[in-house]
Amino acid sequence: MSFDHRPHPDQTPDADRTRGRRNRVLAISLSVLVVVGLVGFGSYTLLNKSEASENRRGAMTEDAKAPAPDRKKPSAGGSIEGLRTWDAAKLTRNHVSGPVDYPMKPPVGGDHNPVWLNCDGEVYEDAVPDENAVHSLEHGSVWVTYTDGAAKADVAKLAERVGRTPYSLMSPYKDQAGTIMLTAWGNQVTVDGADDPRVDQFFSAFVQGPQTPEPGAACTGGRGAR
């Protein structure tokens, strides 16, 4: 019985080296494929994120360009019972040196004297020129007027209210229709007395209100009592 001690052909050193090279090439190839796959996946993910970001920025830009919703503000004085209003576009605002024939008493606007009547809480004991008072209305003041028929208590209380309210003035007015009237540019109401709730409503709505053609214009340095 004999034994063959010669190496098997597959177990030669050359075969081992060949097999080792083949394994290394296979491992490298697999590693390259994995890396390429990861790079491709990462690029795909970055592209998706970039596109999503661009879409969000585009949407925000479009939103910014879109007009804001039309939010209509309630008209000033709209809830004041008996309020009379005039079209502001028809109330001219020219400066004139002579008298003006106003169609309403007291006037609610129109051409007026270049010098306003002081209206920083001014209470006048005598009648004042319409033309100067209208200029004060243009600056956003409220003008309280009364006739001889007004109760003294009402006159005193209204004078106190005007005296602590910038952009307001008060004076007697002989020929007006109501006993006590409140006037702003383009707006007017007759009230029953100093405690009439419409007094507070009118002051709140029209002292430097949205009807004012020249908001913030001076109410001092004009014409005072004479």
C-alpha cells in the first residue's frame, strides 16, 4: 500500500496566490459598489432636500407678493345716531382772505382762512369767525357750539371736557339749528346735552380721526380770542 505525498494541484502556492488576488479584487469591487451606492443615495437625498427648500422659498416669495386681504375698517362715527356726513371730496380746502358763504351752520369744511383758530382745548366765550374755525377742523379738531338755549350746567360740563382735550374748541353759535352741536371735518351731530352718550362717541371718533385732511397739523400758534 502506497501513499502519494505530492501536493494536490489546487494546493500549490501559485493557486493560493491566485485565489488571494481574486478575493481581494472581489472585496475591492464590492467596496467600490458600496461607496458608489452611498454617494448616489446621498446626492439623491441632498437634491430632494434642495428642491424642497427651493419650493418652500418660492412659496414664501409668492405669499409675500400676494396682496394682503382687504380688511375694511369700520367708518368713523358710523354708530352715532343722527350723525350727518358730507362728501369730503366736495369740501374744498382753498385758503381765502375774505368771508365764505358756507351752506351749513356751523360749517363742516370748505375754503377757509389761512390762519387756524387755536384749538388746543380752547373755550371761547364769544362767537368766533367761521373761516378760522374751519381751518381748525382741517387739522383734526372737534368744534362744540351752543346757543343761548343751552343749559348753563351743560355748557359748563362741555367746557370742562373741551378744556382737557387737545384738538378741540368750543364757542357760542347763534344761528345754528340745534341747541348743542358737535362738528368735525365733514361730520356733524346735534346732541341733547352734555351727558348725551353721543358726545363721547363723537370725540372718540373725530378728534384727530380718519376724516382729518391734515393730521398732526398745529392747533396752537394761530388765532386766539379777541
